[in-house]
Amino acid sequence: KQEVTQIPAALSVPEGENLVLNCSFTDSAIYNLQWFRQDPGKGLTSLLLIQSSQREQTSGRLNASLDKSSGRSTLYIAASQPGDSATYLCAAFMNSGYSTLTFGKGTMLLVSP
Amino acid sequence: DAGVIQSPRHEVTEMGQEVTLRCKPISGHNSLFWYRQTMMRGLELLIYFNNNVPIDDSGMPEDRFSAKMPNASFSTLKIQPSEPRDSAVYFCASSLQQTPTDTQYFGPGTRLTVL
């Protein structure tokens, strides 16, 4: 059974700092790896999707990388802003039959002005 | 489009009562997912539907939970009888299809508290 782990569970940084969020998964037979953002009291919003054949994806100040062989993905946020404060979840989509997303528990990020 | 709509947004009930959560997916989406989020277990898939048909309900915790999708624009998740350990945030999500590259769009969730 796929397990997805995110470290750290919480992170607090001053505005302007570059930061990295980590995600690891136990089964490398994934189809893709996705990163989501969750704001308090709201649902999840998809940020980036990396196919298993890709090494990274970029969107604005966000860059996600994927290393299938080591079972790891990272989300890099450049020049963090208070508006980036949210919980970030990664999710793996397995490469088998009817499959769905397996989520990590998330990293709660606080960017202070 | 208004996005995925869930109701109610908050529900407080007493143990033993029946609870019904409702979801309206994005128009044109053919797949619908019900998730539960708790601090302990994170976000877990309960059940999902393709074209109104339940495909995988292996995540439904027990027989007290049931889900229906009578048509393409409406789904319910029912808990009967409810227990305090059912307290969680329940999310509904929809996507065009149930494929790896189709983005899932989440509703705002229903926060359920069972006393």
C-alpha cells in the first residue's frame, strides 16, 4: 500500500526566504505526483503535477521536482510571501488499474512579514 | 462555473443521529470523489464514482456510511448512526474523468462535529 510522508509537518519562515517542502512515497510505481495548496477552511487547489517521466515542473515562484527512484519529491518556493501561508499537500497517483490519489498529511507553512 | 458546491458547510449533531452531506459537482465532470480529512489520518478517499456509478468504496469505514449519486449533478454521503469518531471535514471533489492527468477540483468541505 502506498504511503506518502511529508516533512516537516509545520514550517515558519520570514518573508523573502526561499524554502523547500519535502514529500516521500514508499511505492515508486507512480503515474504522477501532485502538489496541492489548502487554505484554512477551504478545499484543496492543485498547484503542480509532475508526470513520472518528468523531473520537474515550474509555475511562477513554485518549482516541483520528482525523483522516482528515491521516492522523493520537493516543492521549492522562491522569495516567499505572507500570501503563501497555507498547508501544502503532495499526492501520488498510482500506476495500476483503477487508481486514485494517496495524500500526505501536509506541511503547514507560515510566512511572516 | 461556481465550482464544486457542498452543503451544509458546518454540521453539529448528536451521537446516533443521521447525517446527510450533499455535493454538486462541476457541470460536465464525470468523476466524483468523497474524502475525509482528520488531523490523525490526513486526507482519505472514501468512495468515488464514474458516470454516476460507484467504482471503489473500499475507503468507506463501515456500514454506517453510504453514498449515492442519483444523477450527474448530485451526490450524497450519509452516516447513520453517527458517532463522535466520525467528526472530521468531508470533502467532495470532481474531475472530467478519473484519469491521472485530470485535475480534481475540491469543494470547500463540510465540517462535521458529532457530540
